[in-house]
Amino acid sequence: MDFIPDSTVKKLILLFVLDRIEIPLTENSIVDICTSRNNWLGYMDCKEALGQLIDAKFIYKLNDNIEQDPKDIRYSITIEGRNCLSHFFTRIRQSTREEISEYAKQNRMVFKRSQEYVYDYFKNTDGSHTVVLRIKEPLLAQPMFEIRLKTSTRNAAVSAGKKWCNKAAQIYEHVFENLISDN
């Protein structure tokens, strides 16, 4: 028989994930980590637990401003959430805690990059495409860095976007050192 966690354990699992991943996450990332990538929670359980933990002030919205796209809002664990977790984390099965800790260690930077190094593209009236490459800063409503490139095809725009996700940090560093740095 499979272990079916109660409502409290589901909330503790969510707090444990946020504690171990150590970076603010979007709602989509939280749900993806807990449901699709791992089977720690069901989709509806995860959404419900997230809402309840926000209401209880164990999780907070990091950058909730009116101009921001709701999908870009990041969530993090509060001091109260960490305190609660420190008292009750043993209610989460040891094997689940180990699995979450290992997953967080191996994937922390992947989620950081996927949330901060983003791209979008659109078709222009002349048939070309423009790809918009951004580095988002979690605490700012505006991107920290943005480049717009015109490409001849949709495939070229998508290819540039995928490369951006892996090379954004190096590109930003190069631009900063060559244009802004006093060196």
C-alpha cells in the first residue's frame, strides 16, 4: 500500500522543497517540481497547499507588483515557515526528505537559469522574426538586461533563445566588462 500524506504533510513537503531549493520560485516551477518532475504531491494538492501556506504567511510573494505578469511572481519560504518546518519536518518520510534534498542540490541552478534567463520571439510584418533575450532580476519589475535580435526564420529565433538560456551569464559578463566596467 502506498503512503498517502495528509494535508499537513503535503504542506510540509512544499515548505521543505522551498527550503532546500534555496531560491525563490514561480508557481509554475513549484508545481512542476512537486508534481510533474517528481511525484511528491498531486497537482491539485500542490496548488491548494501553496495557497494555504501563503494565507498562513509561511510562504510569501517575493515581488508582487501590479505591473508584473502574474506568471513571473516568485515565492519563497518565510521565517515563520522555516520555524514551522524545523519543528515538524520529521513528519515527512525520511526517504522523501532525502529525495527532495538530492533533487534540490542537483537542479537548483537549472531552475534559477530557467526563471532568470528567458526569451520570447514574434513574427514581424516582413516575415522575419525578432527574438527578445532577457535576464530577469527577481526583485525588479523590469529586466536587468535585454537584447533584441532580428532573425530570418522562426527556427533561428528559437535556436538563439535556447542558446541564450545556456550562455546568458557569459554574454552579460562580456557586455558589462566591455561597456560598463572601468577596467
